Amino acid sequence: MTDQELLQRISHDSKVLAGKPVIRGTRLSVDFILNLLAHGSSFDEILDEYEGLTLTDIQACLLFASQSLASATFMPLTAESA
């Protein structure tokens, strides 16, 4: 599956979760899925918990996050001296 095909699984609509990116056809936000993974949930645990969700949906969340970070601009934080 191409990156473009994966990213088509992610949508955002101002009427759904205030426009947060979600897995198309669900109210499961990308950040919710990433948070589950960050806190130790396995792919299989997530798939078992959310009927209809696919491994490809989770991969789409990871790709979306990766591409979002790749296009973000970061500025270093500097500590002010007292």
C-alpha cells in the first residue's frame, strides 16, 4: 500500500471531534491510537478492543504522525539566565 493510500484512511471534519484527524468512518482520533501505543498497548490489543479497526488503520496513524512531524518546524528552547 502506498503512502497516499494509507493517508486516505485518515480524515478530518470540523463536525467530528472538533476537526481532529480521525480514522475514516470512526471517531477514533490519530492521537488516541498513538497514545494507546505509547502506553504499551499492542496492535493486537487495540484491534481486539475496537471492532472494525484494521492493522492498516493503525499503520495509517503512524504514517500520518510521521509526516506531520517531518513537515513541522521546531525551534530550540533556550534557558534564560537569572
